[in-house]
Amino acid sequence: MRNILSLKFCLAVASTFIVPTGLLAQDQAAPAAKPASHMESHVGNLTGNSDVGRQLYFRYCWGCHGPHGDGNGENAPYLNIQPRNFVAAVFKCRSTPTGTLPTDEDLYNSLKRGFNFTYMPSWIALTAQERANLVAFIKTFSPRWVAEKSGTPIPVPAEPKLTVESIKHGGELFQKLECWKCHGQEGRGDGPSASTLTDSNDQPIRPYNFTYDNRSKCGKTNQDLYKIFMTGLDGTPMPSFADVVKPEDAWDLVHYLRTLQYNNPSPELTLWEGTPEGKAVVAAKRVKETATGSGFKP
Amino acid sequence: MLDWVSPGMNGVRVRRFATLGYVVSVLVLVLSACSPASAIPAFARKYGMPCSACHEAWPKLSPFGQQFKDNGYQLGNDRDAPIFQQAAYWPIAFRITPNWHMERNENTVVDGAGESQVLATVTTRGFDYTGMDILTAGTLAKNFSFLLVPSSDETGAFHFESVNVRFDNLLGTPWLNVKVGKFELDNLLSEKRIVTLSANGGFYQNYHFQPWLSPGLPSPSYVFGLGDNQLGIEWMGHSANDRTRVSAALLQGTDGNPDFQAGNGNAAGRAYEGYIAASQAFEAGSLGLQRVGGFAYFGQAPTYPQYSQGGAPIFGTGIGNKPYYRAGFIGMWYLKKLDFTTMYFYGHDNVFLATGTPSNLGTDGLPLGAHAPSWNGALIETHYTWSPQLILINRYELIRMKQQTLDSNPGDLGNVDALTFGFRYYPFINTRAGFAFHNEYSIVWNRKVQLSPLTGLPIDQTSSSLFFGIDFAF
């Protein structure tokens, strides 16, 4: 019995500590990140470490974004929405002005939220620290993160009170700014220019269909929508309107766009449907949706 | 060098095992020259993610994989429904493991000279292969998911390991998901996710243990297996980030077998069983995601069936139900690349079940000195995930009887110690298939379960497995 116990003990110890030294090189097999070898991210009180993020990247991300972060993962050819190219470091969802790098928190929020209607899921199942580590590693792919600093987040003024006038004015801006050319008069993403649009990689890109859901790529809150107008979606045909739209007008536009999402209840839609004009407009859209089947949700 | 002293028919024999560690080390060194890991490759192909996204080491789920499963095999970005897939996409995969293995059973009663019986160490070894799982799973539509797993044993005889449909996010909430059919129990430490494969190490001892009636005489077991897939209906709910998970299931008392048959000639009853589980995860800074939870499996099993005129039991007619239960707590503790899974386990069987006594005989029908047996169990499983490509595995399980079925039994009858260690190495990882070299050693000590034909006294029985396999899925 004593010998058996000795054996058990030794086996237990051996099984825990037998670590073949040849495998120590495995972590080094993945391609080296360029140009920065190490980066940090700062999100709230979290500090992300790219060295740890690297391990996470090669567990979760490389299949689409590629081992070099250039969006050429082995699965990329089969995706009709191309993965982000981290080498170019051009990001759609930012709180910073167009042309600038996003903040660490912007990237962190993108990871946490995912991108609806794309193949990029929400990584909310990861811990906050893991997401911060991934952000830090993503920054090691591009020299931009060495040469430039993140942009300064744009100010987002408090949302004004929701009124029918605000919605109507937003509708006028929708026409005046020619949003309909891409997004269509009813916000279905089927405007006359829609089929011609390409992104910065010359890949076809579709304008957002407001009628389908209330989760836009960059978040579902009114503040998120506001930021899209004022920062633009870099790398896409969606420009920043910061120079041509006043903040109060941008809020009116937000209120109007919410009424286009007539399958998703919102205070804006409720208010708008409460008016004779709004009720007629929304009802007509719903009838049309039924007739065309365009609102079919699989 | 370690010496292993074992009693055998020729007396004390010495076995040297120190070379084992060296063999494992050399194998790993040879295999280490290979790149980024993959369970249901159909999902990997659908979503373009490497298997390592959903599996720490397949089939063991990562938190992301657990959330994906809890969401009904959906990522939740409106690309999950089949309508978004190319028409040619077929959600099907298979898994099988060609292998070489050696099984050694000590203190096995075999025929000796003349008509005598002696104890011997029986060893079998050679090339072999496992059964095969055909895995089909996915969504039928948004928030309607399914899993179908026709599974064969090594001979090619098929059965259905899983057959279920799940209604996800009912009323728009992740707290309301309903699954119907034959399914994996929502167990924090699921045997269907076990990362060891050998004959001795490929299951959790605690999940299948039933007390011995007496030395040399196994319990007249009713059908039960906490690690088995079960037939029934399950409600499951979880928070959006999957940190909080709860479930309750109503199960048919047939251990997952169809047609009200319990298998092994057992008289399945008309009884239902219940299973509940809950767990909570919390973040611990850079250490990772920690999770603690509990479970309870409780039910009743028949003690006798109704018989046909010919004397055969009629399936599904078992009556005289008597209760049993299993309960436990599980913790999953992460220290960066090192993680520990710990479990405390408690089991209790009714005395009629434990003694195989039809309950209609009453207490007078029970053997002299019979008690309702109970026992404690524990498990610690350690993983070191060096990279998504390599995981080292170590597990130790024990079972200690608290109350023997019969007063005449030795106090440690049926006690179990089980040790398993090994590693899985994935020479490549891609978004299409899974491949792993799986190497494992497992040894199980069962106390006093054998009667010596020489002395008539109860003795221990030890069995071990050495397993080298190529585990692949496509």
C-alpha cells in the first residue's frame, strides 16, 4: 500500500510538471506583429497588455483578420463583408473626428458590442481585461499607432427634448443632406447610389437599412447615432457631417432616423405615430413591407 | 526509478514505470515542430472561426463557446439563420479517433490449473479505433436550433447520442430557452466535454458510481449516469454575458434510452427525474474568468417490473419506485494559463435500490444489516493551456463510502481513486477541421471489490490504460 501511495504521488507530480522543453517554442511560431512589438491600451482603470492579447488573438481572431492583422485570414475569401484590416488602422466606429485614430475605449466597445449584420460577433463573453489586452495587441499591427495619437473624442451635447418639430426637421435634413441617395427615401438602404458604393478597399458596401433593426454597427443608443454623423464611418462612403451639421440639427436627424425603424418601438416612433401625418407615413411603409416581403426576418 | 509492487498469481512482481514520463516527453518533442486549434467543425466552417474560439481544447468549451451554445448556436449578429448561408452549406461533421492503447487489469480472477481459479494481471494492447460521432447542429431559423448526433460504437452499431430541438430567447429574453429531446445535461463539468479518452480516464468516476452490494458483488444497479445524455425537457436561462446560468430539466428515467428501455435488461420505469444546475462567473482581473456552481440530480427508480407471461420484464412498467440523488458543487478556477476544476460530490441511494430488493417485499425482504448507502466524492482536474495548440491535463478523482450497504462490508469497500494525465497537441489549427494528437495514461484503484479465490478475502482491483490516439474531426 505504501508503495502504491508513493507511485500515486509520483505520478501526480510527474503529470503536472512534465513540460517538454521543445514546446516552449510554440508561442513563437505565430507571425511577428509589426511594427510595434509591444503596446498597451487604457480603458477605464484597465491596462491592456499586447503580449497577453496576442495569445487571445491567435485563439479567437486570426481566422478572419489573419495572422498579420491585414484582414486576410483564411476565412476572409468566403466572407461578403471583409474583416477589418488592422494594418491600415482605419476604423468605422469612433468617437474621434474623421481621419483620426479611435480611442482605446472605442475599440474596446467594438469588441464588446460586435457588429450586427456582419460576421464579427460580440465578445462580451470575454473578461474586460481580455478585451483590453486584445485592443492593445490590435494596435501592434499598424505603424499609425506609433506615429499618431488617438483623436480627441468629439463632444456630444445633451440630447434636446424630443418633439414632433424635431422629427420633421430631421426629415428635412435627410432630404437636404441627400442621405436618401444611399439610404433610400424610406431608409431601406436602397437609394439610387446604393449599388455603386464601395469601401476604401474597393469592396462593394451596402448602406445601412434602418428598417431592419435598431442596432446600428456602432451601437444602439441615440448618442451612438449622433456620433456616426459627426465622425463619419472612415473607410466607407459615409462621411462626417461635423462641418456642415450643427449639433442641434444632428439630434433632429437622430430623432427622424428612429422613426424609420418602424419595427422597433422607440419614443421617437411613438411620438411620430401619434400625429396624423406620422401615422399615415408609417402605416404606408408597413403595407409596402408586407407587399414586397422586404421586411422578412429569417 | 519507481517500483510498483503488485500482488499476482506468481507472487510479488515489480513493474517499472519511470520510463513513462520519458516516453511522453520524447513524443511531445517530436510533435513540437509543427503552427495555430478546432469540435463541431461545421460551426467553424459556418462562422470562419478556429475551433479554439469556442473550445479551450475541444470538446471543452471556452466561455465564448459556452455563450454560443447557450444562445442556441447563434452569435447573435443576425447572420445565424440558414438563410444567410450558402445553399451548399451542410451543417455536418464527424469525429473519430484511431489509436493504440493498452489496458491492464490486476487481480482479475482467471482460470488456473485444473479447475482452480487464480488472480492474474490481464493485459490487452494493440491498434484500435473509437466509435464515431456524426455531429449535425445549427439553426433551423432564428432562435430555433437543433442538435442531432448519430453515434456508433467501435463495431459500427449506431444509436442516437443527441436528438434535440431548442427554442431560444423566447419572449426576447435569454432567460427563457427550452430544449426538448435527448440532450447533454447542463452540467458545469460535462462528461460530454471531457478532454480524456482512454477506457479508464474517458469518463468521470463520480458520475457513474453506484455502491457495491458486497465484495465481489456489484450493486444490482438501476440505470443511471450523470454523465450521460438524457431524454426530457429542459429550461435554461442565462444573462446576456453568460456570467449567470441556471437550468432545470425533467427527465425520463431511462438514462437516455428510447422506447422506455433502460438498457442492460433493466426494468425502466415510468418515473421521471429532475436535474437542476446553476452557476455564476466572476472576473478576477488578469487571472481570468472564475466560475462556481452547483447541481443536483434527483429521481426515483423502479425496484421491480411487471412481467410478461414468459417471465420477461415488460419495458416501461417498472414500479415500486425508490429515490436516489446526487448533488455537488463545482468551481472552475483560472490562473492565467493554468486552470483547476474542483468538485465536491455527494450521493445517496435508497436501501431497496442498493440491495436490489423489490419494494413490495417490504423491509422484511431486505438483507440483514442493510442500509441506504451514501458516499462523498471529489475531483480536481488541472489544465495547463500552453497555447491553443497544446493542453496538459491532469485529473484526480476519489470516492469514499460514508455508509456501506451492508454492515458486513469493509468500510472502504468500493472506494475509488483515479488518476489520469496526458496532453493534447493540435499540430495545426484552422477554420475547417480539427486534429489532435492525444496521449494519456489513466489508472483506477477500486478498493476491496474483488474476492480472492485463494483466501476468500476482499482485495483491491487496479486497472490502467495507456492511450495514444489521433483525434480528428471534420
